[in-house]
Amino acid sequence: DEVTLPCYISPKQSAVAMEIRWFKETDCICVYRNGQVKKEQGYVGRVSLFTHKLEEGNVSLMLKYFQKSGNFGVYRCEVTCGDEKVETSVYFSKGNLYK
């Protein structure tokens, strides 16, 4: 099973040159920087970014194999461009998403 944790740049602009970090609670699980995606060891093969959609401002995270209750909780997307940082949280609970 998989679920998309939605996150978009608004107003719409390319995120290719930005730094994107996804956190589960306080743990950083995925980082995009300088065209490279790095994943926390426990999340390799389980999380991915839509890198082909970064140009459209889509910085959403795909979470796979989420059926275990340990995957539920607060996920936070943090986007940095120069000195400016914006973040948003997505609450994932038993198949439901809340922003």
C-alpha cells in the first residue's frame, strides 16, 4: 500500500533549486538538495519524492508500506529557498490525511 502526503509550493513555482526536507515527528526521513535525494536508512525504499514534478512546485512525499501503525503520526515538509523557510504539517492517521 502507498499514500501521498501532499505538499505544494504556493504560488506555483519550481522547487528544483530549493532544499526540501520531510520529517516524521522530529526525525528527518528524506532530503532533496542540489538535485539529489537522500533518505534516512529506515526509509530507503519506503519514501520517495516526485522529482519529475518539482518544476511544478509539487514537493509531496510518497509513503509506501504504511499499514503498520508506526507510520501514523505527524509528517512535516520544510522547504528552504535562500534565507526563506516555509513548512507545513500533514497528520496521517489510519489511512486519513489532515493538514
